[in-house]
Amino acid sequence: MSDRFAVEADRRVVGVAVRAPGGFKFFSSEPAYFALEGRTFPRSRALAHSVSKIARKLRRGPGSSPKSG
């Protein structure tokens, strides 16, 4: 795996991940993902999971209630 890679959500680049001690450090290029800015994730899969959670919330839109089931 590379020492750095682009991080995408919904076919848009939302930041970059850089290999750092303890895993991968995330740097956001989109305000919606600033909550993850500077965090180090132990694996790229953990970063992808966190990005996906934010992307799902954004797709639902403001004021939407989560789907049950």
C-alpha cells in the first residue's frame, strides 16, 4: 500500500490519508469531513468506515430522521 492516498466519498475526493506512526492520518479537503481532520486511524479500512458514516448522514440531508430497520 502507498504511503499516501486520496480518500473518496460519493465519487468525490474529500481528503488525503498519509502513513503516520500508528496508521494513517487524515487531512480533509471538504468541510463536512473536518471532524476527522488530523485523526490517526490504525488501518485504511477504519478510515473508510468513518468517512462512509459521514457520507451516509450527508445523503440523508438535514432534518431527516434515520431509517429504522
